Amino acid sequence: MNTQKPYRIGILGCSTIAPFSIINPVRELDQFVTYGVASRDLDRSTAYALKHQIPHVFESYDQLLASADIDVVYIPLSNFLHKEWTLRAIEAGKHVLIETDGLACR
């Protein structure tokens, strides 16, 4: 029996890829839970959280990164935003997962 609490994932942005790449797959795992979401628009984040059964909405990316309740940050933002938000997440002491279109890896 695993008694370790699951890693809590926070999502930066309300991307269309996140349900396929992280939200739905995580539901099958005991070690992770999609905990919260933040976007540039609080109403959009709230609607996204309701649609995808994400229990917490943060008012900004910075608020999500500052939360002690977030262990892992998933970044499905546009590629040009990856560096900034990856560095900010690392500085906040978070594990980071980045969604990329593959072109950034070439």
C-alpha cells in the first residue's frame, strides 16, 4: 500500500491539449492529481476548471507558482513563453512538464 500523497499538478493556461496530455491520463494514476489551473482570464480558468473537474482555480500564473499546494507545473503555453515560465516555476521550487510541438526540440 502506497501512503505517499499524490503529486499535485497545476496547469498554466487553458489549452486544448491539456485534457489529452495530462488531465485525463492523470485520472488513471494514484501518484498524481490535477489540482489547479490558472490563465490570464479568471472567468476562462473557472469555466475550464468546471469543465475538466479541476478543484482549484488560481487568479494568475504567479499565484499558482506561489502555492505550496502545487508540486508540479504543466506548461502547455505557446513555445515562446516556455523559457520565462519554466524558469519561474523552477525558481518557485516546482517540478516542470512542458508541452511542445516538437519543433522547439530540433
